[in-house]
Amino acid sequence: MNHEETTHIDDNAVNDTPPVEATNNSELANAQKQAKEYLDALQRERADFNNYKRRTERELKDIHTSATNATLIGLLPVIDDFERAISSLPEDLRDNAWVSGVLAIQRKFQKLLDENGIAVMDPVGEPFNPSRHEAIGTDNDTDIASGHVTVTLQKGYISGERVLRPALVRVAG
């Protein structure tokens, strides 16, 4: 057997297989591309989760505020009754211990409203605002300018910009 014939290698066969270094670079590039895609997806999911968390917290706060306001709206007629009772209190009972206790209860109701950011609307002298006031009559002989509130018959209540109960008023005609 001829020694030259057995050691002859086909040059085309060697060139058909990619070099090891080129294969590793291609795999590395693919892995880096996939890692970037995963990172982008993770960042989007994180942002979505943070948005969801903020929205849920805001919704829970709104639900809590609405429930609190609904409860306090139910107490407004009781507060009105206290104020009417106090306004018609005879002078000789003002120093009575029992009356002082009732007045303390009324102050606690007012403190509860204050702590929950609920403000009284007593709009005498202000321009009539149908979104905050409910007109139940007019006054023609008054010194107050036409279209302004002359008398508040029942106080209104507001929480922030939300009207809990409009004020019942009379308006100058």
C-alpha cells in the first residue's frame, strides 16, 4: 500500500464543518438575544405588577372612603337632631350635667366628621350652586344679591369635592 494515498485528506471535508470558535460565538449571540428577551419580558411583567398593585391600593382606598362616607351620611340626620335640640335648649338647663353629657356626644360626632375630612356647607351669602345646594324657595325682599343664598335651612356636607348631602337653601330672587 502506498503511504501517500492513505494520508491524503479531502480539503472539502475539512471546510464543511464550522470551526469550534464560530459555533460558540453563534450560540453565545443566541443566548444573549434570548436573555435580553427574557429581561424585557420580566421588566414588562414587573411594571404591569406595580401598576396592578397601585391600582388595587387606590381601589381599596376608594372603597374604604365610600363605605366610611356612606356610614357617616347615615349619621347626618342624628347630628341635625342634636343641633336642633341644642338650639332650642332652655337657658335654665344649659348648666345641667345631663345636658353637658349630651353636648359631649354631639362634639364627638363633629370630631368624627372632622377626622374623616367631612366639612359643613353653610352657604349663606354665596352664589347659588345647584351642584352643592338645593333651593326650596326664594326671598324677594332681601339685601342679598339676586341668585345668592339667603338662608340655610339644612346644612350640607362635603368630602373633598364630593357632595355628601346638598344644603337646603332659600335664594334671593
